[in-house]
Amino acid sequence: MRQINEAHVAVPGLAVVEVAAADDETAFAVQELLAARYAIAPADRTIREPGEPGVRLRFFLDLHQEPGS
């Protein structure tokens, strides 16, 4: 996965969330749960790392904005 840079977490309330899950459905379900409560920049695909089990999903979360804004 790409490196997390300072702009992603430049101020309090911004976060990078990385989910490790057994499958795509589980990873996207976690993203949906957080999207219902917080403003996120959703990911549209998971990543499989060769030699590692499961999938990873990274998205960005902003505690300052309302969901859907």
C-alpha cells in the first residue's frame, strides 16, 4: 500500500483507516459502518498482498464533517 503522508493526518480529527479482513465483503462492511457515522473518502477496491492472508482496505476519515457531505 502507499505510504501515509502528513497531509492525510495534518490536523486533529483526520485519520487514515486501514482494515485487514478475511474477505472483501467484511472489509466493505466495516467501511459502511464508519461511513454511517463519520464523513469518509471511501475506497472502491481492496488490496491483496502476496503471501499474506485476507485483504486490506484503506480509506480516509474526517471527524469534522457530517456523513454524506
